[in-house]
Amino acid sequence: MLGSFRDRSQSSKKQKHEEGWLGVSFKPENFIPGLIIGFICGLFLDLSKPGKGYDARKISRPLPGQNQQLPRIVSSNTDEELKMVLVVRQDLKMGAGKIASQCAHAATGLYSELMQSHRSLLRQWELCGQAKIVVTCKNQQEMNKLKDAAEDISLPTFVVADAGRTQISAGSKTVLAIGPGNKSIVDSVTGKLRLL
């Protein structure tokens, strides 16, 4: 009888000990934050790796309704990175700050247009580091020729027309953005221009 009392007493102590350990470890206020932190860490680790079979240098085919000429701006050399070139007019004699703001207008304007039609191109360019090169051209006539040459080989373009609030007359075309496209293709249009 004394033995069975001891067994019951020991089992009840063991049960209380386990309840105490489980009660502390599995309380929602302890478990849920750990679960959330684990989920967030897993999400970041998963997003940092491209999916199986994904090649950041390949552009997918455009969806119906998108510009079907897009693949022409990417050469067969899939190791080549993409870049955008910003062409600044020299004859306008803009200050450094004005040039910087006009280049920003050109890059964001082209980016905004491509968000509507060529997101896969933008994604590829982002994965390559969003390279942007700033070069100069002599005047409006040279800028027009560069724009036409780029569009002839299906490179995206965007021209900034100034609002006329500071140094430049309203409507003056200040910067031409070309690309993004493979370096060799973009260079076929802008490769002979001088860096700013």
C-alpha cells in the first residue's frame, strides 16, 4: 500500500514537472513570435535565390498585346549585361544639377513606360544592377538621329522636354534615354559618344 502511494506521488510529481515545462515552452506568447520570425527569415532566404532553371539574362517572350519586337534588343550572347544610356545635349549649357535632374527624369520616364509593357526587360535590367551611362551629343539634330537609330532596332527611348522653370526654355529637349538593352546593341547606337 505504501509502495502504490509512492508510485502515485512520483507520477504526480513527474506530471506536474512536465506540465510546468510544457506550460512555459508552448504558451502562445512564446511560440507565435518564434513562428513569425522563422517565417520571415525563411521568406527572405527563399527570395534571395532565383527559381530552378531561371536565367537572369534571358528575357521571356512578351505577353499578347505587348511589343513583339522586344527580343531584338537582346543579343544571342546571354552572358552580356543590360544597360541604359542617357544622352545629354551639350549646346544647352546646363549646370551639373540641371543635368542630374534631367537624367533622373529620363530614367524614371522610360522606366515608367516600360512598367506598362516590358516588365520582364526591367526585371532583367534590375538583376544586372541597372547600369546607366551618361554621354553627350552636340545638339537637337544629333539627338533626333540617335533616337531614330535606337527605335529602328527596337530599343526603347524616352525624351525629356523641359518645363522651362529654371535654366532652359520650356519644351527644350534635354536628355534622351536609350535602353535598357544588351551593351553591344546599345553601343551600336551610342558607342561613339563621349562620356559626360
